[in-house]
Amino acid sequence: MTPALSADRLDRFARHIVLPEVGGAGQARIMGAHVVLVGVGGIGAPALQYLAGAGVGRLTLIDDDVVEPSNLQRQTIFTLADVGQSKAEAAASWVDRFDPALAVEARRLRIRRDNAAALVSGADVVLDGSDNFATRLAVSDACVAAAVPLTSAALGRFQGQVANFAGHRPGEACYRCFVGDAFDADDCDTCAAQGVLGAMVGMVGTFGAMAVLRVLLEGVASLGDPQWGQLHVLDGLRPGLRTMRIAHDPACPACGHGSETDG
Ligand SMILES: [Zn+2]
């Protein structure tokens, strides 16, 4: 059924392959995919665990931070031995230990407006788990320009927000359509000031991993409904989930042009 998968890979991913919503074709697609993670912190680290677990064949990990003792409360791939090390490099080492068959690249840098295009180019999906609007908007604009789907996952206290964006497709919203243009200069990190519960950010990260898999499986398996432009708002306190539709903004500086199907 899936001649591309060796016996040991078939065994490793057997629980995916027997799922009708994924199947052998879906698993092969996941294994052939390239996912770029912007940030391997609170959201990126748990997302990485499940994306690597799913067998995503190529992973690029972008983060300019180093592991700090206060990260260990929620960034579960890191241990005391990683403190002081580059997060990107420590996360890549984790992937190597977890599944040496995966190709992983650590990029120890901060993604910015001037380097984002090169970093997202060629990816099948970008998962943005960064913690500030300036980075998110730079990543989103680069994704729209490069026609790369974007999974955005963010957390504020006990509210998580996860959405898939395809701003490069006519009529679909991008992340900038959602938040507007007022936050390009916002570059502050908020976790230290606001506090964050480890299990809560873990839920948002794994929700983000689910959203990435939905994108990867589009047109291949029935789980592959990316739900473009639908913002899932996770309330960790109640708990509960609301989903709302983000409208494409025809005047959006990033995706508003060339969208001839706007209604
Ligand atoms: Zn837009």
C-alpha cells in the first residue's frame, strides 16, 4: 500500500496508518514534509514533540534564545543539562535522539522582516509559536509572499488562539488581516510579566501541531481540512473552545492585492 515506507517505519507509525483519517498515504505525506518552527519555547517545544513523533521528515528550528532554568516548567524537551545552551540546537539534539531518521536543522537566530523570506521559502507549513506581534507579522507577510501556509499559535494567560492561514490564496485571510497593522513595532516578550501555566501552553502547542497536520494532509487524507481563517480560541479555565471566522481584508497590505474573488 505504501511502498515508500520501510518495515521499521511502518511499525513506528502503525497507529497513524490504521487511522482512516490519516492512512498510509497521509503518513507518507507527513514523512515527506518540511515544517519550519518559529520558536521552540513554550508553544514550539510541545508542538515539536508531536510533529517529530508524527514523523515530519524535515524540521527547521528557529530560535535565538538560550535555555533558562525558568523555561523547564513548560518547555518539556529541555533538561537542566541544556541550561545555557541554544534552544534551537538543544531542540535539534532532542530530535536526533528521538528519531535519527528525521532531518533537522537548528537556526540560532531571530527571524525578522529582513531574513524571514529566506527562512520560510520552500516550507510546506510554518508553525509560528513566537511571543510577539512584530515577529508574527514579519513571519506572516513572508509566508503570504512565498505562498507558504502559516499555522499561528499564541497564548495569553489562560486563552489560547490557534489558526491556519493561507493568505496567498484568493479570498483567504492572513494573520495581518486578523490583527491589523498597529503591532509591527511591538517587540516585547510577555511571559515573564504575565506568567504562564505549563500545561496550558502545552495544550496550545499540541493544538498547533494538530493544525499543522491538517495542512499537510490537505487533499491526501480526510484529516486534511486546514480550516483556513478559522480562529480557535481555547479557554483553559472553563475549559471551552470557541471558533470564529476571520474575514479576508481586501485592503490588507500583505494579502489584499490580487484577490480577485473578494466578495
Ligand atoms: Zn491579509
